[in-house]
Amino acid sequence: MKDLKEEFKIANKAQNDRLVAKILTDKDFFYKTFEIALSLDYPVAWRASWCLHKGLPKYKKEITANVDCILKAIPTFTHHGQIGSFIRILKSIDFDPKNTGEVIDCCLKLMKEEKIPDYVKFYSMEFLVKVAHKVPELKNEFTCLIEDVIPNGKTYMITVKARKLLKELRT
């Protein structure tokens, strides 16, 4: 496993492409990457989680089968990039919203923190909207929280995307 972690320490496009290609062709490598991605070994875990997202179309069933592991791990992560990668994965798969309380809290916290990049906030908003579709009584609360994020967005795009998600929540 140590040698594998070394592969995720190299941060460049060519290496990322190679790792994603290996994930897509080797199921054992996918599972090892998944294990690393759930660890607290930053930045290796962050890079592994990013690569996992790229393998999502092929391994959606396997990731969905392990959704409880993801839900339990997210609140323990210390880096917003790793959290963002897994929230991005979660918003792309089906899950039971009853086990998402801590992840919802994590998303809400990220949305309020000024130093968190807008892309992580956007993934958090998308996750909350997905949960709200499954638990409609949360729509009003999440609408208010997303409205609070709009004026603090660092980029024009987060404002546009947040308004789009608000419209979706209100319908």
C-alpha cells in the first residue's frame, strides 16, 4: 500500500490521467484507491478521491454499495478538497438520506466558511438539494442557507449556480 500511496503523491496531469486509466482497467486498483481516498493521509487521499470521481461512471455500483463508509468518513476529513471530491461523488449516486446528518452538517459548515473555495460550496449546495428532494421538509431550511451564500460568493459562477439551485428547490 505504501508504494501505491507514493503514486498519488505525484501531482500532475499526466500522473492523474495514468492513475484514472489504471482505476478504469483494474478493479483491485479501484478498491485500493478507494481505501486510500477514505484515509486521512493528505494530500494523497485528496488526489485518490479526485481520481475516484473520474472512475465513477464505471464503478457507480461499487461506490453506491459503500456509501455508508463514505458518509461516515466525510466528517473526519480535514481538507476541503477531499470533502469536495466525495460530496461530488455522493451527489452523483443514489443513497438513503437518513444517514446523511453529519454530511449535511459538514456541507453547511463549508458553505459558511469564507476561505472555502466556491467549487466546494457549490458541490455542497448540490448535495443539499439532492437531500431536499428526498426529504422535502428540508427544502425551506436549505433555501435560506443557500440564499445566505449568494452574497458571499467569490465568483460570478457560484452566484449563477446558487440561483439555479434555489429555483430547483422552490419548484
